Amino acid sequence: MPSPLKRTVKPVKMRKTLCVVVEGQKTEKTYFTDAKAEYNLGREGVLTVFAASGGSASNILSKAIEQVKLGHEQIWCVLDADT
């Protein structure tokens, strides 16, 4: 007869990790950080925002490549291009 006190174990749901690499040092970083708080995204996953120094496309890409090595699930690069 099985014990009635047997403990059931629920699998731990892993949180998704998203890294956003932005061009600007202040404004773009604030947009994403504020959006995380506004839409309560902290419970769904981990959002990390990095500002690339220099702001050029190559600097943003270099910073994104560094983040790939750290194991983020998704990495977004945000460029502000004027036409």
C-alpha cells in the first residue's frame, strides 16, 4: 500500500533571459527598464539592458556578442538611425 504522505515534486519553471543592447547611454536604457516595471515583466523572465559605449553599430554588435557568451536566451540590438 503506497504511503499517503508521499510528496509530489513540481518541476521548476525556468525564467527566460532577454538581453537588450542599446545605443544610448541613458534614454534607450530607461525605456526598456521602465517598460519592465510598467508591464511587470520581472516575474516572467530576466531583462538585462546594456548600453554600448560609443553608440556605433559595430560597438553594439560587439557588446551583443559578449552577452552571447554569458548564455542569454535572446539578445536584441536596438539602433536609433536617423534618415
